[in-house]
Amino acid sequence: MSETKQRFNHMYASGKRSTRLAIQVGLLIVFSGALFYWNDYQRLAEMTWFIGLFPVTACIKLVFRTNTLLTFNESVRYRRLVWYECALGFGMIVLFTLLSMMILFREGYASGLLLACSLVLFGIVASESLDRKLKQVDACHVTHRLYSRGKAGQVD
């Protein structure tokens, strides 16, 4: 079995574990928000659902991916690029959370959609750029595109 295939299998198993944990934590957050809502704490329930749910579950996925990638290569450059990707992900999560808070607490925040779209576009472009650099440093690196194709059953 090739090195890339082994790495894909390791990442896929780690992704399944992180998804399972994110679902469990997400359900805990949803139910705690429901308890707030049923006890007439509507604002606290909204904050729990809209500000707590996404960042926590996204951070779980991000930490699992980063830890898995760090086990593949001991090169300083590779590890630094993996940490850059992690920092970019955390930054995107924080910015998205701040944007959610602004939309939740400021009525009629019309430019929020434009800001969110530009934020997502920046994150996609920066992540793809880092992914290409990781592939240049390590020929067996499992890129986002290869990972998505592999989940559909098309890995060599």
C-alpha cells in the first residue's frame, strides 16, 4: 500500500473520530441551549446555539486534523505550514464567531452577509495556498482535494 493511501486511511479514521466527538459535543450544546430556552432565557439560548455551537465543533475538527497531519512528517517546514493552517483555521473561526455576535446583537446589520462571504472566500484561497505548499514540501501529503476524492472512493 502506498504512503499516500496509508496517510489517507489514517486521516479518514481520525476524521470519523472527530466527527463523532463533534456530534456528541454539538448535541450537548443544543440540548443545553434548549434548557435555557425552556426556562425563558431566550437570549442565552441564542448565544449558546449561534455563538457556541459552530466554534466548538469546528475547533474539534481542526485540532484532530492538525494532530493527524503533525504525525506524518518531522520536517520543520512541514510542521510550520501545518501550524499555519491551524492558526488560519482558528482565526477564521474567531472572526466568524465575532461576526455572528455582531449580527446577533446589532439589529439590521446588513453588510454582515458581504463580510461573511468575503471571509469564506479568503479562507478558501489561503487554505488552498497552504495545501499546495504542503504538497511541495511533502510529496505524500494528502491534500483537501485528494481527501474529498478519497471519501468518494477514488483514492489510488
